[in-house]
Amino acid sequence: STPIKSSAASDVYKRQDKPFKTYEELVVKLRDEKKLVIAEEDEAKVIALLKKYSYFSMILGYKALFKQADGTYMPDTRIDDILALYKFDDTLRDEFFHAIQIVEKNIKSLLSYSFVALCGDDQAAYLSPASYDEKPGTKNEGKRKAEIRKLVSTLFSIVIPPSDHKYIQHQWDKHGNVPLWVAVKALTLGNVSKMYSLCKSSVQSNVAKEFPGVSTEDLIGMLDMLTRVRNVCAHSERLYDFSVIDKRAIPNFPIHATIGISKTKAGLYKQGKTDLFAALICLKYLLDAKDFACTCTNISSALACLCNETKQIPPNKILSCMGFPMNWIDILN
């Protein structure tokens, strides 16, 4: 056979720096090379944890806060310290996922109502590009046309039978039509976020007015942010140090100033724009007071539990990674 000449491909074949290791070998690596404190009687426990959570997910995913510059763990770091951070992140995902689901259901209800009120409940309405705003004459017209075509294609794939969703199939069998208030249940938050961003301004404003202090442009950015956090939660990826690129930063809100978030020399807020705290700010504006208070209380309890279970991570360090200011709980006031 002809040998592969690509330098990138050759590098892949040459690299053998991470060969397969047995659980026992991983324990030896953690203890002898990385200086993780593992007593002989705890080896079985460490192996059980590696089997349950995997070396990649638990160790490689959550080691950073415990490591020193030379790659070894800080003195006295145990597997229980890493496990505490792992479980904290698990709880954090649960809290954000639950809160975002509440927002998602609310947005779906409001969007379908506003859209149908303007365009009618025939499925032909939301399956027609003409029902969306291409913003003709602007520099974004071409991009929006492409996004509208993609959205309509997605909607077609969801509502045209045969469908895996019994309620959609029922609408077809019974009525030959799937109104948006039915179809929206099968949409992801990403679908809904994109749909809202492409709707006509009257539909957008009717949804946004339900959230005091939130404009249509604000809501577009907030839904994009929450979609990304929601996806991290759904795929069990690391959440506590979540961030997005600057162009996806949420807008400035009064709450940034109210709780006294500091600014850079350029006048930009240092926290609550592209980090996990930005997602919490979105929830502040999109949840009712009771649901938001419950979310904050549960996050606070999880933080207290983490600090109780490991002394290796100072409270200010984990809060900094999350983008949370030290007085973050003032967001409730």
C-alpha cells in the first residue's frame, strides 16, 4: 500500500506519549509521577472511581485547579478532592439545566403564541420563508436568507410524517396539520433561539415585552448564551469554567452595575459577560423571582458543600473560575 505522506498524519502515527494503561498503572502514575496522595488501602477505591467516571472525565477534566507549575498535584491533594470538584460540577449542571428548561418552556409558549397570532395556525406559515424577516437591503440579508432556509428545512424534518413524536403524528392523522404550538414542543432550545432571531420584529417584541428590561436584541443574545450552557449540561461537559468568545457576550444590564462588577481600563465589565455568571444574569431576567431564588440557593449550597469537602480550592478561586464575583449572591436583591 502507498505510505501516508501527510506530515500531520505521520505525527499521529509517531506520537505514542499516551499509550493504553491499566487501572493499576493509572494509580501508579497518579501516585508516583503526579504525586496524588493515594494510601495503599485506598487503591481499590481509586480504581473503582476510575471505572465509574473514567480517567479522562474525572482526572483529566478536573485536575487543573489542583496542579502545580511542574505538573504535579499540590501537597496533600487526594482523589477525594478531585471527586468533590467533579460532583460539584455535576450539581451545577443539574441546577442550570433545570433552570434553563423552565426558560425554554416559557419561550416556546410565548413564541408559538405570538407567531400564530400574526401568521395563523396553518403549518404552511412557519414552513414558509416569507414568514421570517430577511432584513432586505442590509448587509446581513444573504446570511439571514441562508439561515431561514436552514431553519425551514429543520422544521420540515420535524413535522412532516412519519414522525417519531406521537403528538405530531396524531395531528397529522387527525387534522392533516401541525400548528406551531404543537410543533414547538419537538424543537430544541437551539432551534427556538434561531427561530426567534429570524422572526419578524412584531413577533420578537411581543415575546420580549414579557421580560421587563429585556429588548429583542437582548433576548436574542441571552437565548444564544443559554443554548450553549444547556448543551454543555446535556452532554455532561465541564461547566464551572464555561465561557464563550467575546462576540457572543451578553449585553450590559443594570444588574452588572448594581452588584458592582469591576471594569477594565477600556470600560468593559470583567465578569458576567462571557462566563457562567453571564448565564446566571440571563436567568435573573428570564425566570420569575421564586425560581431564580431557588436556583441561587441551590448553587450556594453546592459551593458550601464543595468548600467543606475539599480545602484545596479556596472559595475565591472557584468563584473566579465561574466568573462569579465574591458578592454574587447579591444578585438576588
